[in-house]
Amino acid sequence: MRGAPALIDASFVSSSATITQVAEAFALPETAVRFTLSAGLVPDLFDSTVAGLAAAIPPALGVASPSAPARVAPGVDPQQLVPQQVGDPSALASLTGLSLLQQLSLLQRDSLTEFVSTHPETVQALIDAPPAARDVQLWWTALGIDERSDLMTSAPSLVGNLEGVPLSLRYTANRSYLSSSIAELSADTSGGRSEALDASTRLSMLKKVTEALTAPPGAPTRSLLSLDATGAGTAAIVIGDLGTADYVSILVPGMFYTVDGQMAAWTAAAQGLYDEQASWIGELGLGDATVATVAWIGYETPSLVNFTSLDLAYAGSKALATTVNGLHELRGADQPYLALVAHSYGSTAAMMALTDYGIGIDSISIIGSPGSAAQRASDLGVPGDNVYVGEADWDQIKDSAFFGSDPGSTSFGAHHFRVSGGVDPLTGAELAGSTGHDEYLMAGSESLRNLALIALGQGRLATSDGGGGLSKGATAFHY
């Protein structure tokens, strides 16, 4: 039931629990608990209702009174908390973050649908600057079935792009948004020339996503992790089970990669890496280990008119950090081995995500990089020195150091892996060489072999020319 107060059960909170633990257990702002304790209400804390506790908190904190109980979103700053439903839904347009999410979940379905339709810019701003994954997870958990259903039906594009919402629901929401948007754009003949062109561009983009979601025979089902059809568009497609995989690889693209132009090709590259990893799991006897790869075009990549700027790299680093932190929150105590495979301008953005946001990953493979603000591989904070670089001979971008230090230089200190081709020292298979800037993920190549092994935590088995060395105790294969 909407707005119904929940009873506090003291059985799962010990008397020695910290303030933060109490706040999280009862889905209350920590500030509210602190005030309650300082006001001498400890004896009543564990057998009162949320509404009763809220009555003891000053109105300045913005917590609902017993006469107007409301759902309380955990993790939100009390100064931003808006616990009572706003009388005029249009007033929600001035809210952001968790305050806006909470208010949207309080609306009846018809009002929610109308707000999403009439205030697309407000919803888009929330997608562009979402709350932290943990806050979203706690907020979503506190919702009832009806509220979740209303949001899935009326705001699928929002639900599908929120880190912290369960994966299966995000996949469903994004598929729903994809199909309904294609239907609407295909049927819409209104508007002028400019509107028609915009609709045609968006329709083409969405159809390319649909194409990319079609898996080849025998391959795992592909899932739509995120989708934003506004502007240049962003999307991420998962191959495998992101919620349970032992090894997860996120492919980060460089310049000229767009959802409309390269979503299908980038997903095919992710499929190729998935297949190579699955093959090596059997070859190395890794038992029933599983993998998942993510074809991530989660930021606007540069074109010829803006490739010299780092603005898009900064935006990409933030978006990538949001995705990685969301995965960590999703997996909880069951964290996968997480690898980044970052190409070209995407490697610059990925290294920014490591230095600026401190995202937690287990390895990064840098291919065709135009440079990094980090001076040394150790500056990236990747555990075990698991920073690897691959450079093709005819790649004109590598060694450019256009955006700072050259990750392929000896002074940077990354491990180098071979991409020139030859014979696999473990299987005896012939491996193709990668020569150009866009050939690192080519099927049957030495580069793809090494990228797969690194992403499986087996970087010691990567073939090397000795340019940057391998990890301690590794074997360098020469042929």
C-alpha cells in the first residue's frame, strides 16, 4: 500500500549496532537516527513505528509526521528528502536525484505517465546524473510491487538506465523502451522537416541496437544493459550472465564509435572475446568458470571535429565509473574478476576513470592508445600490476602520446603483449597478426588470444616481445 509506515523490528539489530547500521536496517536517514539518540529516545527506538520515530525529528530535517506517513528513501541527505507527495506533479521538475526518484514512485500510474511525457528533460537529467547505485538499490528495495510496476510501465527508459535496479528488470525495461520507441517513431508522421530527420536518426539507431541484440546460433542470449536514444545515443549489450559470471570484461571503444554506426560490430567484438575466453577456460582446465562480456558504448565518442579535446573523455570516464560501481554494488560479496579492454580514445577515458574515480578493476588491456594523463602504470591503481599494452606496427595512433604519457613506453611500466601473429606456444595454433589501429580484436589473432587470457587473470601466459616485461614469475614466449 502506498505510503504505509513499516514497523521496526528490533530482532535483527543488536544493542551495539552503529548508527549507520541502524539507519540502513530501518531504511532511515542516518541524521534522523543521530537526532533520535541525542534526544534520549533510545528505550523506545526498537519498538516504535517509523512514523512514531519521525514524529520526534524536527521539521527542519524534512521527515514526515505521523499524520502524513511516507516512504523514506535511505541514503539521501535529509536536506534533500521530500517525504510527502508533492501536490502539483509539475513541481517535481525542480527536483533531482533521490528526491525526484522518491516523488516519482509516489505518483499514481496515470500521473507518472503524464509527467514523464510532459517533462522529458527532467527524466533525461536524472538518467544523465543518476544517484549512486547503492542509494538506488535501497530505494528500489523499499518500493512495493505496484510502485515498481508503475515505474517499469511508465518510465522504462529511466528504470533501464539506473545502476542499482536488478539486472533482469533493467533488461526488461530497456527491451520495452526499445520496442515501444521503434513503434512510435515508425508510426509518427507529424512534425516538420527537422523533426522528421531527428526521428529518422533515432529510428536508425534503435534498429541497429535491435540488430546487435540478435545472437548467432548457439551463442548466449544478449541483454540490453543500458540504452539512451537521445543525442548521439549510448548503449551497452551484455553477452553471458553479468550477475553470476566469474570473469567480466567491459570493452571500451574509441573515436568514431557510435551506437548507430558500430553497435553491431562492437557487440560482435565482445562476442569474439567471449568465445575466446570460453575456449581458454576449457583449455586451461578452469572447471565450470563462466564469463560475460559487455559491448559498452556508454559515452559519446569523438569525431574529426572534436577528437583533440578531452571533454568527451572526461564524460566517458564518469560514465564508465558509474557502470563499474554499479556492477560492484550488484554483485555484493560475489565479485567477479573484472577486466577492462580499452581501445584508442577509450583507453584515455578508461585510465581517467582509474585515476579520477578510483574504480576497482582487476586488469586493464590498453590497445592503440593516444596517451594518458597518468605518468606510470602504477598510478592507475590496478592491483598486481595488471596493466597491459598491445601495439600494432602500423597503428598510427599508438606512440603518439597525444593526451599525455605513452602507455607503450618503457618508462610507463606496463606489460607488453604481442599482436604480430605466429604460433600459439600452448596449442600450436596459427595466430593472425594485427597491423592496423582497428585489428586488435580480430578473430584468430594473437592479440585477441592475449586479451582473452589477460581478462581471465592469466596474463602470465600472454605472449610477449619483452618490450614491457611480464609479471614476476611469468613466461615470455618468443618465436
